[in-house]
Amino acid sequence: MRKTILKKLPLVVAAMIEARTPNTMELSTVLPLGTEHADMREQWLRRLLTNPLIDSAAVLEPFARGALQNLGDFLIFLYLCVRYLE
């Protein structure tokens, strides 16, 4: 990934942790960017999230591996709804 993307992703992750929502409008209000206009911050966020150079699976894999390792010996049932995978 490009260096610019690697600098921007932690900002978005921190904003999601702080705001506790995936809503882009709410996230844009907590993003630590230099602009005061919420619409400009939301545009910045939307452009980042639609960037074809970001491989979601590669970004999320370390988080998923860590979560699965922490589960240890617990038995977990995972239900997937095909309707949301399309």
C-alpha cells in the first residue's frame, strides 16, 4: 500500500473507535483533519474508503487473526447470511 494510505487508515480506525459507529457523517466529525468543514472531512473519508488500492481483506486479516487467537478454547458458532454477502 502507498504511504499516504498507511497514514490515513490509522486516523479512520481511531475515529471509528472513538465514535463507535460506521456512519461516515458521524465519523467525519471526529476525524482529526485540518479542515473545519464537515462535508470536506466526509468527502476525504469517502474517497479513502472507495480507494481501489485498499485491499479490505489484507487490512482486516491481522485484526481477525488476533481475535481468533484470543478466543482460545471457546466454542463459537458463526452464522453467515448470504443475503448480505452479495
